[in-house]
Amino acid sequence: MATFLRPLSYRHQWLYDGISRTAALTVGGEARFRTLALQNLTLTPTSPVLDLCCGSGQTTAFLVHHSQRVTGLDASPKSIERAKRNVPQATFVEGWAEKMPFEDDCFDLVHSSAALHEMEPGQRQQIFAETLRVLRPGGRVAIVDFHRPHNPVYWPGLATFLWLFETHTAWAMLQADIPQELRDLGFQAVTHRLYAGGSLQVVQAQKPPTSMDDSFSRSPGVTTVAPVAMGIA
């Protein structure tokens, strides 16, 4: 599956960004899409945040407004090079999401924006296990990605997008139960919200804390990402 447009979109950032911004209109624009998975979470300016599979830093550019300690991870040297130019406020590391080059318990938040649909199911399980490892006790994972629409109006647009730009893994994501996959690995407090007629999902989950003190508890200097309205059903 996918067409010649897929490699072109990765080769030319202007094309990829244009496609992303157009797709983001279904939830109210790019700024809303890039922060959709952050709603109802709290971050301090010093909270260590990982932008997982960061690409050229499109979402990293929004994360740095919430924390001064944002790290982007991606396996593509070209993407990391672009990201460093695009978001100099962040730190970028080249590496595989299935084997992250980080210590245990080092991030308050691991964020993934429209990246996991690129992975085979077995890869996704490894990535979730690694996410659990690198999160601090009480830390959160926040994911935004494709989902099977419940509103038929959204099926033609999603199907066309997947056919033009994605592979079989994106179609398989529509059948996956991401919340249950996280629970099976030991995550707790899993939430699942749908937007754009169900074609987009936001999943949040927590690594079990070791005490009542949670790294996301409210304290002076904490920034809360305000709740946003649900997408069109």
C-alpha cells in the first residue's frame, strides 16, 4: 500500500508539513492537534519530557512551550538534523524507540504524536515496554494516533489518506486496542478519548507510582494544559 507520495512527503518537509496541517483541520488546526494528547496533564518548566519518534520536531516545537527539558528521539539521522534546526531549544538523540538510549526512570512524560501506526504490533509492544522503563514512577505516556472511525462521514478521508501515504501497519492500527495493550504491560489510570468522528484517538496512561507523591501533582509553577472540546462526532 501507499503511493509515490509517501517517500516524497518524507523527503520534502514542506510537503509533509502541508499534509499534516491539512489533516489537523479535522480537530481544529495544527496547534490543537499537536497539544491534544497533553490535555488534563500538568507539567512544570523542569519536567523532563520525551518526544518519541519526533521526526523533524513538528510536535517538539509545541512541547518546548510547556517544559524547558524536552528531548526528541528518532531513528532517522536526516530527521534529527532537521529537528535540531527547527527546535534549537530541545535536545535531540538519534536512536530506536524499541531500545531507547536512556536510563531507567528518567522522564515525567513520554509523548507520541502520530508515530505508532508506523510500527508492527511486535515493535509497538517493545516500545511500550521501553516507555514503561524510562518513565519515572507516576510518570505518564500520552499518545495521539489513528483509530477506526465510528462516524462513516470520516471514512473516505481517512481511507484516502492511508492509501496515499501509509502502509499496512497504519491499517492494522485501526484494529488495535492500545489502551488494553498498555494495561497488559502494567500501566494504570488509562484513559481513551476519540476525536474527528472516531478517526483519531488520544490515550493517556500512568506508570504505577511508588508513593503518594506523583511527579504530576499540582505545585507552584506548574502549567496545566487546559481541557479542549471534543471533536466533531
